[in-house]
Amino acid sequence: MNSALKELLDLLDLEQIELDIFRGRSPEERIQRVFGGQVAAQALVAAGRTVPADRMVHSLHAYFIRPGDPAVPIVYNVDRVRDGRSFNTRRITAIQHGKAIFSMSASFHISENGLEHQTVAMPPVPEPESLETFQQRMLDVVGDDPAWREWLSKPRPVDVRYVHRLPWEAPADDAGAPVVSDENHVWFRYEADLPDDPLLHVVLAAYASDFTLVDTVLLAHGRAWGAADISGASLDHAMWFHRPLRADEWVLYAQESPWSGGARGLARGQMFTASGELAVSVVQECLIRVGDDVTKS
């Protein structure tokens, strides 16, 4: 287990400061705002600690309200909305500087037998071991830039491998126009033998789910983060957990963007186990501003 993954697991081990009140922190690094996947994962940890161990999260619906401040702790208040015979419902609010920065509703369900079907197939993609890592591919993009190369040399908690081109590679066609794509498939895996705690694995899936969804919207326009004329953020996030998965085994995250407009974009994702089972469905709406609109609040 590398140092970055150890740090992430430590961030997810929230401090309980009162009944249904938890405190989390952010990584000790220079970032402008807290990563949305971190807040969603910590909120899910807080909720999961208030339900019986035989109840697993089956859905969550979240809103990113304000940018998180990485310099101060985040307080998570959990509201026990309902404790039923089969379902538990929780409402979680993340607070900084006396204001809500994030809210989530999560529903937990006991394990039950029922009708089963899966009509969607995992896309035919190369095996993850045949693909270069994100860091290897980005080295070709950044060239000799020392700051970027130093950043890429740092360990990461999760191994991400793009099936298609990186957003930053942005090839152009013969006429000079950017090549666009409405698909963005990535493999990911946390490189360690993790504990068998089912909540930990869905929390890590939630953390990874926010990595590349906005990229998927930008790929549909041949654009990428980092350009001076582009700004944006995640607005809301929904996940449905269909079956157990292990975050320390390869997961294919197949994503697409069916629509964008009005400075917003929609991205959808499906997480498949390496054997082709649909484990998680994800939908996110994001804010994307271009040109003179990037400075609006």
C-alpha cells in the first residue's frame, strides 16, 4: 500500500465528536478546494456508521453547494430520517465556516432475494494491464515541464487507466478541428489488499466516481481542464449500488455525455466488475463555463 492510499484511508476514518456528528479533514497539500469525491465518500462513511452492519447503501443523491476549504475540518451532521424493517434513510450535511457545503441523502437496505436481470453489457475494451497508466500517458503530454513531472511522480491512491485518449491529448483532424468523443472509458483499481468491509469498497467507488465525469462532458467538445477559458464544478451526483464490488480489483467505469447546454452538462457512468457484472450506476450534472463567463460565481 503506497503512502497516498494510506493517507486516503486515514481521511475516510472520520472522528466521531458526538452522536451522529463526525469530523473529517482534507489532504495536506496545496489545493484550491476540496475534491468532490472526497466529500461524498466521507459523507457516506458518516451515514454508514449510523446504520446496522447488515444494511448496505443502495443509492445516494447529493448536491455540491459551496466549494470546500481544504485548510479547515469538515463537520458531517447525520439525520436519521427513517429506520425501517428493511430500509434506513439518512440525510447528511457537510458544514464549514458555519455553512453547508454539501448535502446527501442515502438509503440503506438489507440483503434480500429477488428477480434478477441485466440487459446492458460491458463495453468491449482492452484489458487494463495492456494499457499505460495515467501518469505514463501524461508524461508525453507535459513534456519537460518540471512542475508537471514532479506532480506526476507523486504516488496516487488509485491506478486509473484510460481506454480512449486523454482529454489533454486533444488530437485534431485534417482540418484542424478538435476530435470529439461522447464516450470515456477508464479502468481503476486501488492497489492494495483492502479489508473485507463492504462499506469501505462502496465508499472508495464513490470517491473514484467523481474523477472523470466532467472530463466526459468536455471530451464531447474536444476540450479539457486546464485551459484559461474553462471553469466548472460538479453540481449534483447520484449513485445506485446494484451488487457488491471490490475496489482493490479492476473496475471498468464506462461513461458518456448525452447532453450539455446552458453552462451545464450531464454525464452518466456505469461501473462493471472485470467479469462484466454491472455493479454501480452514476449520473452527474456539472457546471462548465467558457470564455468571458468563467469568473461568474
